[in-house]
Amino acid sequence: MSDRGGHIGVFDSGIGGLSVLKALRAELPHQDFIYIADSGHAPYGERGDAHVLARSHAIAHYLIAQGVKALVVACNTATAAAIESLRAEHPGLPIIGVEPALKPAVALSQTGHIGVMATRGTLASARFRSLLDTQAGLTQVALQACDGLADAIEGSAQTGDFSKTIALCAQYTAAMGLFGSENGQIDTLVLGCTHYPFASSHLRALLGPEVRIVDSGEAVARQTRRLVGSEDAPGASATHAQLRLITTGQPAALQAAAGQWLGLSSSVEKLSIQ
């Protein structure tokens, strides 16, 4: 367990990591956080590992300079590409990553068929393939790379136009096969990108009430609490917790997303992190 003071640092290629931040703030309501959206260098999921590795280390260095006591890599692609090297470079710092919730999905499935929606970078990673191998023989898994979906979700946060997000969700779920609770149908869908929980209502409308939709946010929050402990004091007020929102892209996009999905009115800082 960490005994360092300070904030917990959280980062993603954009606004998707806000889904993890939401779970973290629910689990640790009195904890201070710094959230960085690396929107100026996104999307990670459609870039090479070298790019993702370089950006992950640059952001980690910035957050460590701010005195964070733990780091949450709130991005499946960055976790797959960079978490091992981040842990090797910073052995004294608790570093928590995210990965598609395959094991919980396998446990939930009644038909023995699950689907995974993720970025191309996550699905191609050795880390994901290793995770997939641990579930080999337990279920059938339909994998779907969702090019453009994270970008569409980012855009909808600012414009309020969800038509592209809905169209891509329909396209990709149709490509995976039949969803439902009957034999041979996919009854559990894993959201393997932190952006995708913000499309869960659209996916629910497409797939119906019988399909379970699983993401990693709550598991990441529980693991973070285990590693850093809780600073909650009896009678403390969550309104005293500090939150810094930082972007390397356009502040309006992060501000709109934080307001729409987390109900936050915090100001957003724009920084160039090299």
C-alpha cells in the first residue's frame, strides 16, 4: 500500500478515461485526482506502439513531477503497450492499468459466446493475446476492432450529435454475429476501450436487455483503493476533494465531456507535454 501523499494521476488518449475517473471518484470520494487527456496526440488505438509508448512515458514523467502517489493508465491501448515499461522505470510507484474484462465476461456468459469491442491496437497487442489465451477453451470469443468509434464518441461529447456513434455501434455489433440469450448467440459484450462505456446506452438499445455489457472501470477503482488505501475520514466531505483536468488538445472537448458524463464544471488546463 502506498504511503505517499498527493493526488492520484489518471491519463488516457482523450476523454474515454473519464469513465474510469468516474468509477475512481465513486470508490475514493475524498481522494484528489489529476486527469490528463492526451487529445493532442490521439487516437492511441490506431497508432503504433512506439507512439503510445513515448506518450505514456511523457505523461507519466509529468504526473510524477506533480507528486502523484499512484498512476492509473485509463486506456486499454496504453496499458497493453506501456504498462510493463512504466512499472520497470518507476518501481516505487503503484501503477494500475486497464484491460478488457474477459474473465468476468466468461463467468457471466450462459451461452458460452462473448464479444469484445476494442481498438485495433489493443486486439493486436501481446498483452491482450496472453489474456485471451487464459480463457481458451472456456468460451467462444468474437473480436471486433472498432476503428473510428472512440473519435466519434469524443466528437459527440462536444456536439451532442450521436448519429455517427450509433451508426458505428450498429455496424460493429452486426459484424460480430447474433446477440441474445439463445444457444449460439453472444450474450455478453466486453467494452475493451475506456471510451466505449459512454456509448453503452446506444449499445443497449441495439442489443436488447438480455445482453450483459461489461467494462473495467469498477475493477480498476477497487484495485486502486487496495493499492493506495483510503484517506476518507469520518464526517469528511467529498466536496473538499481536488480535481485537475488537463488536456493537450482543445479544452472545450474535455470540458464538455466532463460536464455531460460526470456532471463536473471544473475548468480545464491546456498543456503541451513533451
